[in-house]
Amino acid sequence: MRECMFNAGYLDNRQSENLEFTTEPEAAAVYCMKSLTEHHLSAGSSFMIVDCGGGTVDLTTRTLLPGMKLSEITERSGDLCGSSYVDREFLRFLGRKLGYAAMKKLKENHYGQMQYLVQQFCSRVKFSFNGNPNEFSTKELDIERVCPALMEYVTGHAKEQMEEADWLIELDFLNVKEMFDPVVNKIIDLITKQLASTERRCSAMFLVGGFSESQYLQQQIRRQFMNQVPIIAVPKHPIAAIERGALEYGLNMEIVQTRVLKFCYGVEVSAKWEKGDPPERRTPSGRIFKFHRLALRGVEVAVDQKFYYTAGPVVPNQTDMTFNIFITPDNNAKYCDEDGMKMLGKMKIDLPDPQRGKNRLVEFTLTFGTMEVKATAINKRTGQIYESSFILEF
């Protein structure tokens, strides 16, 4: 993102401090801080943000510190279970009634009409569904009026049934509930795991994002967790919570004091091959490339906390050095080609004065400041500094 902003002309240089990042759940946490005092919660209280968007649901748990600051106490978590997945369940329902082949052709050839069909479902059914059968009346969808293109793709027995029904599809209470439940249950599972990931008591849970306005989702979350979490609330302006929180964070970035790393960070190193190392990994020069851990997954790091590593040239006449920076979900990873390993970036530096041989040490540092990790390499003899920034992976 920083590179894109620079290429678009918004930054004078790539490392400009005028551009800062935050995550959506973190911005929501900043926004919800004011709600803590409304609920009479004070420093030391922990609270969870459940950001229910259209595509994803993201969770983070924070502790309120003195001076209205925040620390993160668990790894962020999330999954693809936002409100659009209720729409998918609606389309699957139609597929069972009209044929999956018909729905596929509709999507391929008349995507606009399919979207209009979904919009009709949302406005007439989804937005008002609250899970109370006594307040629900069966809805009818007129396919001929709402999505006429679909009629030409329906064949066989399904077509006969629809013609008998004048192309009207009924949506009763159980039909709609079955569209919501797979998505809602996935969100409940995310919350359950997030609560179990810390021993600290969660004093409050705030639901934000567009899907948080669903009365059925609110009802199910309260029913499931009311005995574990005393306060389950939707703040004012839940849809705008992220934008407003991001603005507040940008005006006062000292609000966030710590974050929990979701990955293990390290660098690839060239070590001397020793007995017990895999023979197939031995290079012709008798060395082996390994993953050197610097910061472990699950560790709570303070703003500007640094992790050091000292390196030197492998051969005496070496004139440059490259630091390959990797992340992995596995704290016990040994090699940079293991499953789950991902290169975050690389930094190449000059190594002058080859006549000094291997006596040219470089101090490499990863600094976890805001939403970026800064890589710094300092030539210990010359004092020359190299810097690069990478977005923290979430």
C-alpha cells in the first residue's frame, strides 16, 4: 500500500511518516473506547470488538490502560462470514428450487439481474429478520417481475412447478432462518475461540460494521454469551465506527500501546552445516540456509519495540549482504521453504572494505512500531544505516 501511495504521487518519499496504517478492528476499538465510560468501565477492563462486515468478520480483544490508551491481549482472528454469505445462502436456496445450472447461467449472462434479485431479498427479508416467528410473515418473490432472465434457464420438473406457482417463490420463517444460521454460527464460533484465547475476563463486547445491525445476529450473540460477557452492545454509528476510529487514531497514535503478533518474524541465515542437519540441504560450500527467529507469534509487543540480530559476511571478500525477511504461523519453523512460510520482503546493503575480511559486522533490527514493521541494518564499523518498512501481516 505504501508503494502504491508513493507511485500515485501522494508521498514525497517511500518512508514518509505522513502515511500510517491501522486495521479495521483496531480502528473500531479506538472508536468504542468512549463507550467504555458510558458503561462505567475503567482502566484494566478488557473488551472485544466484533467487526461484522459484508465479507469478513474480524475480532480483536483489548485492555483499557490508564490515560485512555489500549493494549492488545490476543491474536486478531477472523473469517469469511460477513453479511454477503447470507446472500449466498439465499442463492443456494434458489438453486435447490430452480436448479443450480439455471443459477449459474444467470450469474454468467445476467449478473445485473442476479444482483437486483439479491437486493430485493435484502430489502424485503434480510434487513428486517429478527428471529421472532410471531413477527415474521411469509414473503413472496415474483421471479417474472424481479428477475425475468432466470425463467429461460429453468427446465424440467422445476419449470413445471414454477409455472404452476406463477413464478412466485415463497420464503417462510424457517427458509430465512436456515440462510442466517450457518453464517451466524460461524461468528459465534469465532467469538467462542477468541474468549478462550485469554484468561482475562472480557467485560464488554461491541458489535460494529454493517452486519452488526442485524437484529437476529445481535439476539443470537447475546443469547450465547450473556452469561460470559456482562455488556454486549452496538455503539452509535456502527457502520462508521471504523472510519471514525481510524481518524481518531491518526490524530493520536499513542492511543495504541501494544499489539499481539499473529506471525513469527525472522530472517534467512547462512549457517555452517553441522552433523544432524539434513544432508540434502548442505550447499557445496558446506553451509545450510535456516530460518532465524526474531519475534515470536503470540508475543505482545510495545510500540517501537526492537528485536536484534547481528550478522557478518560469509566469505572474506563479500561486498554486499541481503536480508530476506520471512513470516510464518509456526514458531518452531526451521527452514524458509516450509509450508506457511512467506517472504515479507528483502533488504540489500553494501559491505565496503572487503580487505577487512569477515570483521565487518552488521546489526539488523526489526522494529514493531505502528502498523508497519521497520527493518534497519547498521554497519557497525562505518555507521551507515539502511531502512525499509513493511506492512504487518494480519
